[in-house]
Amino acid sequence: MLYRVRVVVQPREGVSDPEGDTLSGRLKRKGIAGVKRVRSGRYWEIYVEADSKEQAEVLAKRIYTAPPLVNPVKDDVQLLAIEETG
């Protein structure tokens, strides 16, 4: 079966986020009220062949941890969803 794995990678709390800071400043300059903070990140869709959703999750975690595709010192990874696509 084919599974779509959706992942978000963001800077860890307390780590500098210049892209988020820049976007926050731009939104404020545009006069958009209420913006208190912006965090930037990356969104990945990874399609994997697996026998089950559980196996797809194991494969996905291996993709971004061994060897890491993210910097574990500065990045947090959140697995958003695993969906069977067909």
C-alpha cells in the first residue's frame, strides 16, 4: 500500500528563527493587527510503500532520523498524519 506521510519541521523553542521574525515584521508593517509571533518551518509530504500504517510510520521516522535530515540540536519534527493513498 502507498501512504502519504505529512511532516512539519520547525526550529526548537528558544532557537533563533530569522525567517519567522522577518515574516512577523512584514505582517506588522502591512497593518495586520494581532500578530504576536510567527514561527517558520518546512512542510514535507513523503510517499512510502508499506504493508501497514504502523510500518509507514516506522519508515517515516527512519527517513528523518537515521541519518537525520534535520538538525536535532535546533529542529523539532512533528509527524502530522499518515494516510493511505491507494
